[in-house]
Amino acid sequence: MPFVITDKKLNPVTNHLDDIDITKAQYEESMTKGSLLLSKNIRLSNQNISGGHIFYIEDLSSIIEMVHELSSKNELLSEEKELIFDDETTRKVHIVADKSYDLAGINEIPTSALSIDDDNYALNAQDIENVTLKNYDTADFYCGIHDIFTFSGREDIMITTKIARGTLNKGDSLYIHENGKFITVTGIEKGRVKVEKATIGEEVSLLVTGVKKEEVGRGYTISKKDTLKEYDLLYGKLYVFTKDEGGRHTPLMDSKNERYFPNIRFKDTNSEKTARMFYPSGTNMVAGGETVENVKFYLPTSTPAFVGRTFTLIESGKTIAKVEVTGVHKHDANYSRNGTCYECNYSSGYSLKWLFTSIWNEFI
């Protein structure tokens, strides 16, 4: 059933869509229910206003012409009934939703939450339960590479991804964090349909130039240059899943013995890394169902991050804990030279002393 807006004088008010099919049965039903059933879908555009959201429904002129043409040919409409429209008066009605639905990306809004701010009109959603609203995210863009494809005889490659934040436009120049390469987006496809831009939450394919397939990999992070900073140390709030939640059967230890290196997975970019994890002083282990704050995660290489980003801990393909980033730190220049950051007093553990000790322990 269609999504219909009618005024109280039985004049239909809806937006123009292709493939409108007005059958005799629909016409007769509309005379009973007080609304003419015109289309199967509705497309909403939006504009922010104080205190809420306004959705604009376009004028009727093209629909009126189609109905008149059908009526004159008597192909679908009953000869005994006459369908009368006001051809001169055009209306624009406002569908209003609370501003709590003003979220970036693609969002479902229940029709029960929609209303019209004009008492002369009534909203008839029929059996439609939700409508979809797309808001282009204005935050800084980033995403992760899912798959890479090449084309015979062509220099460009195709990257599939799900946009984690922000909006991407055709022609944008992007930066790959793992290899420092710059790429240019020459095309965007969504469901094999070419589009000019895409936003948070959308799964798209990107045609890009400036990089070869062997130079990129799954999980590589892409952003616009200088909009997503990289860090070596993340502070996080750790929650360990219980056995019933799919977690471990035993408490989770940290990396103080220098032998436990948990895999961390950033779901938003489909990337995984091995980290060293240290609990705050006084905490030696964390049981399932417990939460610990100020846990340190030292990364092997600088990684894009920000406060509020989340990741999970993985063991043997199983998710055992989740973490929300609460702080970030970039090691100083000394770290790249001798493996020690003088600002946070952290040593990578891969110094000659650590290597000698590890080898010695294997033989004793």
C-alpha cells in the first residue's frame, strides 16, 4: 500500500514518482477512504528548522496531467465517475518529525512519529510502518577497505567499503594511512548504481586512481589528509564478556608477562592489529562481566584513533571484550630511534635486552 497525504477536501497531496499506476479498483477505494492511492513509495528531502525537522512534498502538476490523460482515455478509470482536480492551485505541505531523528546517515523513522503542521491536512500512512531519511554527515570522513578488484587493461582499481563517518564525494582526494599513498575517487557506485556522493553507513564501491592493488590491503584506513590523527597508545574502558555472552571461561590477564598480545578489531574499518594491554595499578585480572577504566593499549604501529572510537578484543576468532577509547597518546621522536618514549616512559619490549631474555628463556 502507498504512503498518502490527503487534505480534508479529498484532494491528494503527494510527491511525483515514476511508474504511477491508478487502477479502477484504487479509484473506487479512494472515494470510500477519502484518499487517492497514487504511488508505492515516498521520497523525503529535509531541511533543519528550530525545534524539529521539515520534510518537503513536491507539487502535483505532473500527477494531475497523468490522471487527466488516463481519465480522458477511459483506460483505467470508471466512466460513471469524474475525477476533479484544481489545476491552478498548487500546495506544499510539511511533514514534521522531532529533531531527535536528526541523525547523520540513513535512518528509519516510524510513521507514527510523523505529523503535519497544518490542521487542513491529515496523514494517512496505510500499512507503511517506517520511512527512510538520509542526512549527509558533515563530520570528517573515514572508512576501511573491505575488498579490492582490478580491471584488465585499466590503471584504476575498485575498492569496496562501508563509510564509517562523514560524506564522500566523487573527485575527492583521499589518504591511505598504512602506506601514505594519495588516491582520487573517480567514481562511486551503490548497488551498481552510479552516485555522486555517499555518506555514513552506506556500503559503496569506489573507483580510485593513484594506487595499485598490491599496495593496499583489507582493513587499510582511508580518510582525507590531516583529518584523522594517528596514535601509538590508546587508553580505554574495557568490558569483558561473560561466558553467556560468548566470552572466556576464565579471567582476562594483561600483557605484563610480555607473552599475551590480544588482537584488537576496529569494526568500523574492518581492521585488526596486535596490541599490548596493561591494566591500571592494582588490577591483575578482569573477570567476565567486569569493567575496568584507564586500560592501556600499546599498538605496534601508529593507528588512526580518537576519543569515543570503539574496538573489540579477539581470541581464536571469538569476541571476548569490548573497549571504548577514552584517551590517546602519540610517542615522541625517541621512540622511533631506541624504542622508548620519554613522555610516557614506555619501552616497546623489542629492545636487544628483551630479545636476549626471550631467547634465553627458551633454552632454560
